[in-house]
Amino acid sequence: MTHASLLHRITDYANRANPYPLYEELRRTPVLHEEDGGPYLVGSYWDILGLLHDPRISSDAGNLAAAGADEGVGAEETGLPPSFIRLDPPEHDRLRRIANRSFGPPHCPRRIDAMRGELADIVSGLIDGFGDARQIDVVDQFAYPFPVTVICRLLGVPREDEPRFRAWVEPIVASLDPQTQTGENEAERLQSTREARVQLGLYLAELVEQRRREPGNDMLSELVTSHGPDGPMTTMEVLSTSVLLLIAGHETTVNLITNGMLTLLRYPEFLRKLRDDPGLAVNVVEELLRYEPPVQLVPQRTSIADIEVRGVTIPKGSRIWLVLAAGNRDPERFEDPDRFDPYRGDIQHLGFGSGIHSCFGAPLARLEAQIALSELARRLDDPRLLEDPPPYRQNAVLRGPRHLAVGFEGVRP
Amino acid sequence: MRLVVDLNRCQGYAQCAFLAPDVFALHGEESLVYNPQAEEGQRERLARAVAACPVQAILADGLDDVDEEPAEAGQETSHAR
Amino acid sequence: MPAEDFLQWLRREGRIVIVGASLAGLRAAETLRAEGFAGSLTMIGDEPYEPYDRPPLSKAVLLGKASPHRTDLPRRLEIDAKWRLGVAATGLDMTAKRVRLADGDEVEYDRLLIATGVRARPWPKESEAQLDGVFVLRTRDDAAALLRRLQASPRRVFVIGAGFTGSEIASACRAQGVAVTLAERGGAPLVGALGGVIGAVAAELQRENGVDLRTGVMVTALEGDSMGRVRAAHLSDGSVVETDVVVVCLGATRNTEWLESSGLGAGPRGIACDAGCRAFDFRGIVTDDVYVAGDVARSPHPLFGYQFLSLEHWGNAVAQAEVAAHNMISSGADRRPHLWVPAFWSSQFGVNIKSVGVPSMGEQIMIAQGSLAERRFVGVYGYQGRVIAAVSFDNTRWLQFYERLIETATPFPLEFPTVDRRPEGRQPVPADFPDPSLPTHGPTVTLSGYSPSDRRLVFTPARH
């Protein structure tokens, strides 16, 4: 056998535009483990769902480092403690609870609902900004600036600082890509990720200090002043939480919106239906989260015991990749899984994960994508793809087009 | 609109409480309290909540006249298994 | 008529009668229609209401978040039934295939589903039970009456029995700032359902929330004033609690009396049925045309030694109704067994309590994740060296993992580590259930032996 390993092909940029045939291949094996020290990949829906709720699986960065992954970045390396996404309970639960106090129910039940008007205004402004153009890049002119603006307002980060933090966010996001982790410039890459995290941390530390003195009506202010039953976060915890929310708050949504527009343009009958009925956006977004999930896989889990998955043992101390996007197209779970169909009654996808680490920002992402896609559908006159497939971003984990050139006849009011 | 939540399924993801805060609320960290008879004005928010539930635990009727599309009728049987 | 022809005929133009117009009855009716039953369908219910949901009555309703009159169950589809509401069934003639109604009418069936459920066990001293201000909570009308009284700023509410319902009522009272005393015969709240280890956590939770919790006591008398209003409760320790509202939460009685001389295997423990929901007659022989579902059924379960289980669980009512309805109109090979793993939830004092399996079978418990002191944990119950149940307090997302351990009879104590295992969780301890021959108020699962015709009554209400 001379062809490359399946793992290699999944992370290979050449296959980024359509990894789904590879996922189909993955699902043929309950657990894929191709080389010593390499990760154990799981791609079937029920197995992934089970493992997401399995307390023998750890998200702790320390356990992960011990399992041989290089991403177990501890405090001494970056100056920041791990965020809750890289922690197990009880620390994970405590930090997530505190963060949630300024984001959602029970303490703050209306924050997201109250942003609906604001979200619609931002979207209208961006579409108005297309002006007389007959062609746009959906990513640069819409899908990126929209969630960035939203997360900046929510956190209380000045929107005009975006070019500054973008420079730090990019290497951090790139470091999540498994392929860069095995690249040749390993040391260099680690160094630049570290530096970027430190710089972003320092930048946020300044904002946090300012909010401590003069609290505003934003999440940063509430994170530093929170005094619920769990007590306050330490300053370092506030910083790592803010880094997480800032990055997760837009890097995933940009892909959801772009994947959405790409998919709707490939299935124009649904684009038309969405234009006639904005309410369809609700199901369109759920189906997108199944069909083209912005987070393709969860590579940050470690077994803390031997775990049997359909007769295959994943030994204690192994790295596990849960390939959500493969599970979402599992024919054992979904009828005709490769068909995009917002009208399918059953869309119980893994797009936001499941279990205690399920996506913190899911309700915001849902509203953003629903509003963004229904407005694009309503206002762009006769839109069409100018390049298919579009060029993709490098990242295999946070997968999405780098650019999406779309032509149209005009912008409706 | 009548609704019921299968609280055996519910895992406290609270998507419904985010998206339709006048119908669903958390009592504590993960206990869901809801009004089994939602006001007409909550129709759109209720539809969002039903669709967003990660464990598809919300069954509501009377949502299907949001529009004539089959998907909305499909939500009536959102107790998919 | 050959069996297959009969089924074809039944599906096309047969008469199906469902006695019990609550959750199980409704879901069964919907399943029948969804699976193509085109004959006549009659729904008989003793309450004057179309099917409504009961769990909100002790939670959202008492918290003021929902109206007691507006908890109607949503419909999955149009069931096109003849409704006979507000009329109880009073008898069954299995030979003539007829159900007798309280108004003297008789309804003929070709197949019958019994889903008559349970009713609240009243205060055993009738004169005291009739005092103004003494309530039970099971029906919509119960909830409306209790809610009116709670809204009239009572000085103190006195709850008898700290099972789930009693504890939820106490919780709702505290959330509204109403003083409440909760009297429990056992050593702790929830002890019958979850054992003493968890009961101790529940006790602390109640006291911290301002409940005047009295355990290890019996209520000896309810005292009324000259106007016939309740004014005090007398306890076995000699104390007297002044109160103007008493809620009796002594568990439930199965609605089987109407079947007394029918020849069905029906008794105080429920109606015995096989795994396919077909009722047994009193000789232990399975009937052809009578099916059972919901709280009133007791059926054998392979995960629990094929003992007959009686479950007062919302999810069981749904699952069993669907299986019963399917089997009623299916031939042998297409029938399905009812193998639902018991699952239960309660919400009280802002804590989400859930269980899977049969905790009351547990001999030992270990805290697999989290901590009792923090009141966020998963406790796992072991029985004869295997996992038999689990309970979570504000930790529900892990529970499905433990459900799988129950289904696969995983060895107990757990041999593997889990995230968030604390030192206290490394060793199992006795689960500390009260002697099963003593009454407790909140067993949501009752093991009722191996014989379908067994009518012994282990659970007896307190006689004071």
C-alpha cells in the first residue's frame, strides 16, 4: 500500500474543498488508528455522541500534553492558564458558570434575545455597504466583519482595534490545525503562537483593567466584577476566558455564514425559498450545522482509561479526534445524509458538539447565521457563485472558504 | 400554542431559554421551567427554540401556520427518535 | 377469522377503546392513528378535561409561571376520537367486550387499552381530610385549588411526606416566600426513592432554603377550628404545628378498583402485563384483546431480573403507550417489547435531580463524579456487583453514559477513573435505603415480584 494514510489525507489541504468522501472512508472503521503515537479517529454518529458524554475522556490540556500532543500549552509557556475548553470539571464547570453569568440564563436570560435588532442593523449596514458593486467577496465584506463587530460589542472590545487583534488571532487559530502541528517549522510555529497569545493577553489585560475601574455594560466588565456563588475569576482566568470568547466568537461563525451562502448557491431552490420565507432560516442553519459544520472535528480529547468502542480498545492516555462532520453524514443516523435539505424533519446534528463542552456561543451563532443568510437571500438580486469550489482556508478543524466570490445583478432595498 | 418538554431528554443546554426567554427559563443551573401554553406573540421565538433544542425535547403544536412550508409542519413531530 | 384477517379488519374498521385520557392514553391514540388505524377510537376519562400534562402542576404552576388550567398536552396529530370525558369507567366485561361507565352507558370494544393511571392517596382519616385547607396534588383541579390558597398568603403550609411531590411543593412555597413545614416519616427527604446518602443531601438543601424539615416523625392528627378549617397538625413527637394549609403527599394509589370482578390480573400494585403490554388475567394467562400502559401497568423487565416493575414515570407512560398501541394493531412477529430503562426527573430548590435505572434496588452507592457537599454530582448504585442505577444533581449531561452502564450490566464498583472523581468517590458506601417493608412516600419505581397474578401489597399507607 503506497497511498497516504487516511489521517494524512484528511488533514491534507488538497482535500479541504471536499473532505466528505474521506469521512465516508473513515466511518468504515469504528476507530481509525494508523500509526504509533498518532490519534484515534472516530467518525460514526452514535460513537461520537457517546464519547462526548463519556467521563473517561478528558479535555484537560495537561492530560493531552502527556498523551504526546504539543498543544498542551500551560501557563509557563503562554503566560495564560488554559481556558475552560481545555479543562475538565470541576474547574471547567466553575469557569463556564461564571462566564455564563454575563451571557445567558439563568442570570442573564435576555442578553442574546435583546441583541436581535442590533444584529439586523449590522447586517443591513454591511449589505448597504456593497453599494453599486455587482460582485463581492462574501468573506471579507460580510461573513467576517459581521461576527467580529458582534463579538466586539458583546465583550466590550473596541471594533477599531480589529486589525491589531487579527494579527494575533490568526496564528492562534492556525495552531489549531493539526497539519501545522506536524510541520517542519515546529519550533518557530510554537514560538509565534505563544507570542500571539501573550500579545493578545496583554492587549485584553489593558482593557480589563480599564473595565475594572469603569465598568460598562459588556461581558468583560461583568467578568471582572462578577461575584456570584462561585466567586470572581482571577485576572488570569478572565484573560484566558476573554481570549477564548473573542476567538471562538467569530472564527467559527464566519465559516458558518460562508458555508451557508456557498451551500445555498449550490442549492438555489432553497435560496429562493429562503427569500420568500425568512422563517426558513431557522431550519437552514440547523441543516447547515449538520451538512457543513464550521468545526469539523474535536482534536483535544484524551482517554484516561481504556475505552472500548465497538470492539476496538482505545488505550488509556490516547489522543482522540472526534470527527463531528463525519458523524453528521452518518447514514446510520441520517437518511440520505449527503443531501442538503432544510425540510428534513430530523436534524439532530453534532455541529455544536454535545455534553459539557457543547458550544458556549451556540444561541448567538444561530441568530447571527439566521439573520445573515435570510438577509443575503432577500437582498441580493440573482446571486451566483463565481468560483466553485472557492479557495479554502488552510485549517482542517475550523474549515471554511478563505474567499467566496459572488456575483449579482443588484442589491434590493 | 401548546407545548411540552420531555425533561428526561433535556440536558439543560438552555438554547430554548436563550431564544424564547418568555416561554422557557432556567431555575438554577439546569432545571428548565416553562409555560406549557405559549402566547401567540411567541410563535416565531418558539419555533426557533424547538428547532435549536440539541436533544429535540420540545414538542409544540400550532406552529405549522407560521407559513405553508412542510418543514414547519415537520416540527410538530420534532420528537424524532 | 384467521388472526391475520382479524388484524386487517381491526385496522380498517375495528373499535378501539382507551380508558384513561391522560398522557399515556393520548400518546397511544396518536400512535394508533400514525400507524394507520382507521377504525373508531373512543377515549374515556374520568376528568372533564382533554389530556393535560401533570409535572408542571407541582413546579411551573406553583411557581406562578404557568396557569393550572393551561397545561394541555400538544398533539402530534389529529386523532379523530370520540371523547367520553368526565365519566369514569366502572366495570369491564371481558367476555362481552364491554366497558361500563359511571353514567350507565356501555361501550363495546374489539381491543381495549387501559391507562387509568394513579390518583393521590388521600389523608386516611376522612373527617380530617375533609377539613377546609387540606389538599392533595394530582389533578388540574387540585393544583388550581392549592394555588389559590398559596396566593392568599397563608401563615404556614404544612406538607406531609417528603417524596418528590412533597419536596417540590415545599420548594415552590419557599420560592414564593411562604413558610413551610415538611414532615417525613423516614430519616430524610427522598429517602425511599434515592436512599439515605442522597437523602442527607436533600435534607441539607431543604434546610438551607428555609424549609422547617421534620424527619422521623408521623403526623398523628390534623386539627380543625369551629368553622371546619384546618388550624394545626399534631406530630408523633408531641409537637404541634400551626398551619392553615396542609398538603398530603403520601404517594399514589393505582386506579384498578373498577376492574375488581373483571377477571383481570389487577390489584393495588397495578395491572400485570407481558413485555408487549398485553394484560394478564387473574390466573396469570395473557389476554388477547386487553392492553395496559402507563402508571397503572406493571410489567416484567429483563434488566431487573424480570421482576414486574410499576413505574410512575412520565417517560414510561409515553414509551409504554407507544409500544402498546403498536402491538394492538400488529401481528406477532411485528410486535415490540417494552424495554424502557426507568428514568425520572425532579426540580426543586433550583436543583435538577435526575435518575436512571432502579435506584431503590441499590445496595451501595459511589459518587462517580462531583461532590455531595457541592450538590453537583453523579451517584452510581450497585446491586450484586453490577451497576443498577444512577442519580445526578445538576450533572445531567453525564447521565446517558451511566444509562449505558446499566444496560450493559457493567461491574460495580466502577473499576475505571472518571473526570471530576473526588476522594469521597473512590469507595462505595451503603446506599442506605429504608427497610422496604416500611412505607416511604416517594418510590417512583416499585418492584412487585415475579408473578403476574401476585396481588400482595408491600407498600401500605401510614396508619396513624
